Amino acid sequence: MQKQVVEYAGVPVGILVPDSDRLKFIAVKFHVHDLDEHHFDSASDVKAAIRKLLNEKTPAEYYG
């Protein structure tokens, strides 16, 4: 697998890179930085984590 762009609501928020048989998420947007360098088993797992993270944040936290 090569690098893969991760989008949320049509906006690129990070990339996934292969790392030791898993996928490492590299955040490129501040509102998903809490997930930076976390490892996931699939792209759908990282998207679910992003959805969960953003649902837990207040609007002030989301927009910085």
C-alpha cells in the first residue's frame, strides 16, 4: 500500500502511510491533530476515529 489521503466531509485532513503492517495517520488539519501518528488497521477505522473525535469536540475546539 502507498500513501493514502484521508478526507472528512470532502476536506483532506491527513494521510495514511504504511507502518509495520498497519497504517499510521499523519494529521494535516489542526482539528484532527489528536489522532496524529496513531496506528489503525484500515482506512475505515481512521475515518470512524475522526468522526468520533469530532463529535466529541465543542465548536470552539473544532475551529481552534
